[in-house]
Amino acid sequence: MNIQFSEQELRDLLDIAHIADIVLSGHRREPDQRSERHRALIQRIYGQAAAALPGGPLGIDEQTRTFVPNEAFEHASLAHPAIDEFSDHLFWDELIARLSVRDAARQVGGIDRLHALNDSSRQAAEGPVRRYYIEEFSKNGIEHLEIVAGLPGTGQGWVITSD
């Protein structure tokens, strides 16, 4: 199979490959064997792009002997803004979902009772809680969010760090 790309399409494909590379590997200290094939494919895409765009958006990491986006590409790429937006959205969705389940479970007598409810009853229990958190976080972000229990081992709720 041979697929032809314009230069812009190739640069867009690099953005997509870079997003995939960050999602697969960006948060890991050690390579994940499950994504080895995918990372190898990303390297093939990077290699083809490096050959087609000499002096372009990719360089070689001398330690790992792999293609890597250069600094100019990193700053111009859609990858990091797209991932940042996705991460932000995911954070709020997960926070609201987990707090809603926690609080609805408390209202109905525990997580097992919540899970035992049929879909409409569970939605009736979780829905108002979810709407409350959506409204609260939309207005105030995390401003009103607090951990009630103190930090372990401190005897108090606050720890001063050098950060």
C-alpha cells in the first residue's frame, strides 16, 4: 500500500502521531509493552516524515536512537493544546462522576445499594448530585473543594512545603 500526502497532510499526520505518542508514553517512566507495536508504528511515521521533510520538524534522540519532534514542532503542534484541553475536560468529568457516585451512595445507604438500583432509580439518586457539582465547579472551580480529614501524620490539615 502506498499513500501519498501533501506536505500539510504529512505535518497534520505528525500532529496526530505525536498526540498518540504522548498518550501512550508521555506519562510513563518505563515503556509499556502493550504499546510497543504502536510506538514502533509512530517511529515509522516519524522516519518517513523526516525523510520527506529534511531539516523539518523531527530530530533524532542520540541516546535512544529514535525520532523525536524538535522544539519548533513542539511549540507549533496542536498536540499539547489538544491534550491539555482533553485532560482538563477529563479531570472535571471524573471528579464530578466520582463525587456524584460517592454522595449518592451515602444517600441510599452505601455503594452496594446504589449499584443494586435499576437505571432510573440510580439516575434519580445521582442526577441531582451531579447537577449540583456541575453548577458548583462551573462557578467556582476548586475554590470550595476541601479535604475534611487532616493529612496523615501531621496532626493538622496543612503542610508547608518549599514549593
